[in-house]
Amino acid sequence: MEAPRLAHTMSSPTSPCEEVIKNLSLEAIQLCDRDGNKSQDSGIAEMEELPVPHNIKISNITCDSFKISWDMDSKSKDRITHYFIDLNKKENKNSNKFKHKDVPTKLVAKAVPLPMTVRGHWFLSPRTEYTVAVQTASKQVDGDYVVSEWSEIIEFCTADYSKVHLTQLLEKAEVIAGRMLKLSGFYRNQHKEYFDYIREHHGNAMQPSVKDNSGSHGSPISGKLEGIFFSCNTEFNTGKPPQDSPYGRYRFEIAAEKLFNPNTNLYFGDFYCMYTAYHYVILVIAPVGSPGDEFCKQRLPQLNIKNNKFLTCNEEDGVMVYHHAQDVILEVIYTDPVDLSLGTVAEITGHQLMSLSTANAKKYPSCNTCNISGGR
């Protein structure tokens, strides 16, 4: 019985694989797995041997693309018409089996000069480990394919958001920031034990710590930037910080000019939500020339401290005046140590609302307001 031909799925204009490999004609097809076990209806024949890709190289990695190249023996090289690319998240590399015969799991590109760019935010997420394997194929006149064996499996990790991606996030955040309200200071909520520990073990100075993994998956500051978290949002009716907090019943308050002034730089770090109507913007304040400033300068969009949509610092009649955005929740990271003597510590009267905590919070990946084409 003649083997059925492969069914191609690229005719649909909404197929998520259309952007997979830049400037190439792609097809999502059903193939054999890396062990050579073919689906009953695959229509793939292994006849004359085709060269097996080896010495695979991955380069030019971004948050949603990479370049791939490999070496091949010259034997039968002129018969190659297509490349089959098997791309999987690393945690799934041992479960490369078809769940259903109609579910495409491989990418196909016409044979072009290498290196070849693989691009597609539909299946490539930032800061994610992947495995990739390749086989060469020859399309026959009847539509069937002759394929080589799979290459070795290569592992790689996609990159963080670039400044270009963060600028896209910044522009989205600016749309909903809302009008600016006056601000007098920053505050940090913690448990009493935290402040006692700072006094006893750190000479009264709060120390920067590595930012957690809350927010956008591709944010370059998560797990890398060291800083101290502060809030600056105020209640609309009082102009003062809210009395409730998810982080502890003790609050350190400090005048805005102590942390934010013409001797500091301001950077945009992230924009996200957590399956709620509230949106968060992460800003970074770094003293000019400090290690935190150098870190941010290479990775984050810098904001004009006098004129931006989130947090401003201006001199009026010899006095520094501060404003913050009304319609987003600002999370401010200060990159240097802060001595408790520069402010005050007192117990708040409100409740500890743990549901408001953003610690390691995951971003809602389907929100149209705060997601960009580069992935989550």
C-alpha cells in the first residue's frame, strides 16, 4: 500500500509557525521522533542515506530567535531539499512522542545556505532552556520524504529581553500610567525582625539583595540586579502611603530627595500584571556611576528624571518636588545600601494583606495590555 503523503498546515493565515524561520517557506508536519519511531501515517521513508548533520552550532541568540548551522558530509548533499528541526523545551526532551497524529511537533525549512535564523515568539520564550536536533530530508515527486537520522541533541538557553523589547514594554506602560500625583517620600514594609537584624548585623544599613523572579519572564533584572525594594504609591484621598501591607507591619519611611535626586539615574525595568486589573511598573534608581548604574545602563531604557510618565523629580523655587503615576503600582528598586538613620521606622495600623504580595509572582502571559511580541 502506498504511504499517505504528509499533510501541510501552513495554508492557514493564523498558523503560529508562519514566523518560525525568517524569509523561509515553512511547514508544520508530523515526523518521526529522534529515535526513529515513525507515526503510522507519517509518510516518511528512509531509503538512500542522506548526510546526518553534526557539529551543530547555535549563535546570535535573542529572547525569541537564534541562528543554527551544522556540518555535513558531501555524499548525497545535492539531494537535500529540506531541513527538519526538532525544538523542545529542555524539561520535555525525553517525552518527544506524538500525542495525536494531527498535532505538528516539528519545523520544516527549505534547504538554504547556513546559518539559518529560527524566529517565532509563538514557541520561543525568553530565558528558557531548549534542546534542538536536526535531520536532512529529500522531498520526492510523490510528496513523500526521504530523511536522514537525527543529529545529536544540542542544548541552549534563550536570552533576556533586549532594550528594544523593554522599550516596547515601556511604551505600553506609558499608555495607562495616568495623571501624576504629588509624592513626599518612599517606604519599605517589613517585619520587626528584619529591622532588628539590620541594626545588629549590618550596622544599621539595609543591604541590596538579588531581585526575585516576579514580573516578565524575560526581564533582565530578575535574579541578577541587586537592590532594595521601595514603594511610593499613595492613597488618592489622603496623599499618604496606604496603611495595609503584604510585607510586614513595620514601615521604614524616607524623604524622596534622599534616594531620588539629580545625582541618581532612573531606569525602566518591567511592566506586568498578575491575573488582576492592577498593573505594576518596576523602576530602578541608581546613584550615578555606581555598580547598579553600570548594570542598568547596559540593559535598561533610561528615563529622564524630570520628564517621564511614572516618577519625576523637579526643582521649583529652590525646592525638590516629586510626582508619581496614579494608575499603575510602582515598585522602586534602589541599588545602594540605605542607612535606617536617614528615615524612620514605625508600626503601621492596617492589615497584612498577603494576597497583594508580588514576591516571585508570575506574569499573566495573555494580557494584551502588558505583553509584547517577544514572548512573556
